[in-house]
Amino acid sequence: MDILTKDRLGVLEARIEKGLDPNVTKRFVAVGRSLAEINKRELYKETGCTSFDRYVRQRWKMTHAMAYYFIAAYRRYRRLQDSLH
């Protein structure tokens, strides 16, 4: 393996290791869970927003797709956890 390939592998493995940090996972899941509840309970209306999409755009500068990505990831994580217990 040449030095550039070995260096790149090290960078990518460090990124994976950081991503597998339980604290990162917990924060990611917490964001998804919180967004899901805000959406389901329509809590965004308390901010004057008429839709969840508008809320995430205005409050978090987040696209519709990103907000639902967090929510979907949270739901998958929850299903996985349920299946392990």
C-alpha cells in the first residue's frame, strides 16, 4: 500500500471511529426524536410557524429533507433497539 493510500485509509478510519462514538449517536438520535415529537404534536405552531417545514427552515436553517432524515434515522434506531431486546 503506498503512502497516499495508507494516509487516506487513516483519515477514513478516524472518521468512522468518530462517527461510532456513542455520544455522537446519542446526540443524532436525540435530534431526530425531538424533531419527530415537535412535528407529531405540532409544537412548531407555538413559534408562529404554520408548518413543520417552515419551522425547521426558520429555526434550524435545515431543509425539509434533512429534518426528515434525522426523524427517519431516529425511527430506524428505535426499531433496531427494540429488535435487540
